[in-house]
Amino acid sequence: MRRLTVFNSVSLDGFFTDARGDMSFAKGDPHDAEWNAFVGGNASGDGTLLFGRKTYEMMASFWPTPMATQMKPDDAAGMNRMHKVVFSRSLHEATWNNTTLVTGDLAGAVRELKAAPGRGMVILGSGSIVAQLAQARLIDEYQFVVCPVVLGAGRTMFDGVTDRLPLRRLESRAFANGNVFLRYEPIA
Amino acid sequence: MRRLTVFNSVSLDGFFTDARGDMSFAKGDPHDAEWNAFVGGNASGDGTLLFGRKTYEMMASFWPTPMATQMKPDDAAGMNRMHKVVFSRSLHEATWNNTTLVTGDLAGAVRELKAAPGRGMVILGSGSIVAQLAQARLIDEYQFVVCPVVLGAGRTMFDGVTDRLPLRRLESRAFANGNVFLRYEPIA
């Protein structure tokens, strides 16, 4: 089975976007070499990225542009190269390079993806997707970067999860820029 | 100035109580000696505890009882002995030992308490109090125990905070029971 991981930055009050969908609170200090190495290591993977529509549209409107290549050449090349899956009932096509559009049953499609051969899969952003797959117990690992800021309002990625989800902590790593990386897996 | 600290356990999705006001998710493993020493050290302080009405009523209905003394003798003695302040517009009296009821302006009362001589003050629970005092920039330190569980719904202690609150991380400590203790102060 391919492993399905969620990777998201969260505020101290648990939000992965603010009330307007803004995720810019999650920027780390660009002069923190250890942090930059950590982020760069994540972006260089060659697994599959899974998105909901909102996060997909945000990413697809940036990474293929010349501005992205100029600002973050390595990340842009990786994001454009990696295989991507977007889950949406309203999109008719997905034009970003190497992207598959799935319009049908989310949990069923993810079960098929997990059973197929290949490398690991990572969900970025995509709160409604995370909530549905967490509830269906299809996520194998949760990775959070807890950022040193309170937002006051925003979206959690677990809205609609009706059963408590107990987790086992696998890793805790504090960065000099104030971020804390936490890694968990569900307790079966 | 007396230092005002918030100490709360939070779920991974940022809630300090679940949707029904239940905080039992925050229980640590009772066999984790390091965790027990940490909790015991916190409860043995002789500062002042600050509460909103809901948390006060929950605490006041338990700690003075024989059951509390039987279950947690040291914590009960400490909680009953410490000076406590409850902020409420609806309570008419506060009968728990060593408790002062404040019915007037919250921020003004806290400014007076901070200026008075004495030891540090700690807010437990009391989400609406934390939110108002965070917004008024009257809290000097935030201490969170991030528990390894997703609740799906609940209350954050920052509901109503309208301005982003950037923080500096002071400490990060991972316990064997899966809890992660994080300590922050506001960036002036």
C-alpha cells in the first residue's frame, strides 16, 4: 500500500488558512538555513500530490508561471514535474502539467490510488479533502508545522470529523525560526 | 508588573475543549513519570489563578469535594489554597475558598491585578477570557500542551481575536506520552 501523508502548516489556534484563505502566515524566516534545508527536502520528493479544488487552483495559478520559476526555481520545477491529483465535482479539466482530475467518489478513488504501485502520496492544504479522508481513516501520517502565530479565525483541516482521532507522535523538531514540526500516525 | 500566563491543553486542531465543553482529551498517561512531575510542578505554584465563569464553575464543583481530595490530594490542596479570581457578569458570589469575584471591566481589572504586588498569575481554560485579554495584549506568556488527538470540533481560546498575534517560541518539550509542551511570548 502506498502511504498517504498530510503536510500542512498550522497556526497556534489550529488553522491552516486564515478566514480569507490566506496561508502566508506560514512563511518561515528565509535566513534560517536549517529550515530552508527542511523545506527544500520536502519539495524535492517524487511522489504524488493530492489536492482539493481550492488548493489546486491556488497552486496551479502560481507554480507554472515565469514568476514562480524566478522566485523559487527548484520548488517550481519539482511542483510542475510531480504527479498531481485534484479531487473536484465542479472542475471540468485540470490543465496543470501532470495532473489527473478525479470527479467521482473521493474515498473510493483514494483507496484505488493507495493500492496502486508507486511512491508515497502527500496532501497539501485541501482542508475538506483531509477532513473526509481522516474521517474515512485513509490517512497514514499527519505532518504539521506549528507556526508561532495566533490567527483568531480561519479553517481547520478537520472540520466535519465526527469521531475523535487519537494519534501517536512520531517526531517533534523545533526550528530556530519558531516553527515546530510535529509528525503523527493514527492509532489503529 | 506581575506576569500573566495562559496554560491550556489543546488538541491538534487547536481546541481546548470539545464541542460539549469536555476537556478530558487532555489526560496524559498516568504512568509517565516525567509527565506527572511536570504536571505536579505546575500545580504546586502559589501564584494567582484567573478564570472565566464556565471554567470556574467546573473547577469549583470538583476541587473542594472529598472526591477530589481522595483522587488527587496534592492538586486539590493546591487548588483550594491558591488565590483565585473569577471574571463574570452573571455570578453573584464566588464561594470557593480564596476566590475573588470581579464583575466589572475585564481588561481594567487585569491591568490593576498586574500592577499590584504579588506572584505570577495563570489563566486555565477560560477561552473567552483568554481571547479578550489576548486581543488587549495583556497576556505575557502562552503555554500550550499539544495533545496527540484530533477532535473535529470544539472551542479555541482565541475566538474573537481580530488581529494576528505573532509570538516568539521560548520552549518546546516532547513527552513520551505524546504530548508536546510549547511556550511562547508575544512579539512586542
